[in-house]
Amino acid sequence: MRETSNYILKEIQEVLARVDEAVVDEMVDSIIKAKKVFIYGVGRSGLVGKAFAVRLVQMGLDVHFIGETTTPIVGATDVVIIISNTGETMSAVQTANIVRRVGAKVISVTSNMHSKLSQASSLALELTTVKDDQRRRMTPLGTLFEDSTFVLFDSMVPVMMNKLGQTEASLRRRHAIWV
């Protein structure tokens, strides 16, 4: 287990070291300025998106996960974040194309800048992962992409908190209380 966890942590650091910080800054600013923020992803990418949505809600932002029954209509002043490792997931690409038609900003997080999703996006953030035998053995399928996306999003939270004048205490006041 230790060998695998050390590999995963090292690889996440390498993936995030290659991220274009100017794109992250633009993504942060777009999220903060948006009237509403929508997030979409399928499978484990969707779970990572839902975790990010929770933090954004705790910062007081109006956030929705596309596909939930209470999701409102996307408008031109909104931002839609779509997470897809391959950038070829049909529903993700279709969502991006629909959102673009209404004039909202589409931000994709993907490992494939040449994908249909990247091409349909207003802003694309690339998380490139190594695709060798060791990666396949230690982090099968999209594990490294999903874990890197989770850490990227959590790393963006303090930046947004600072820009919004938020503290841990202010987030805690919006934290769900489970009974």
C-alpha cells in the first residue's frame, strides 16, 4: 500500500506542476464573477465535481450539479465546469455544446487538449498524466486524473476564500449539519 500511495502522491505533484497557473487564475476569477456555477462530470469525475461544488456552496456561491432534479436553467452570466479525463465523454461534449449556445462560459478540466470537449470550451485546463505501464498498474483507468483534479480544486479553494474575504469560520457556518 505504501508504494502505491507514494507513487500516487508523487505523480499528483508532477501533474499539478505542469498546470498553467494563468488558466487556473482565469478559472478562479470566472467562478467568482459568475451569477451561478454549474458543474458536470460522469462517474468518478462527477464525484470530484460534487466535492468541489460543496466547497463552493460553503463559500456562499450559487452552485448546481448538472443532472440533479433541482438544477436550474443555465444562463449567459453563468459558468459551467465540465470534468472529463478523455474529453470525449459524449454527455460532457453535448453539455458543453448546449451551454455554449446559451452564451455561458464553459470551462473544461481534461487530460486531452485536442478533445472535442476542449474544442467546445471557452477555457480548457489540462491535467496531463503519464501513460506508462507503471501508471496503469498503480493508478488504473482515470485514478491519477481524478485524484489530481480533486487536489487542484482543493488548492483553488484558499485562493477563492481570500478573494471573497472568506474564512474557515464563514465556511463552517454554511457547512451541512447531518442529523
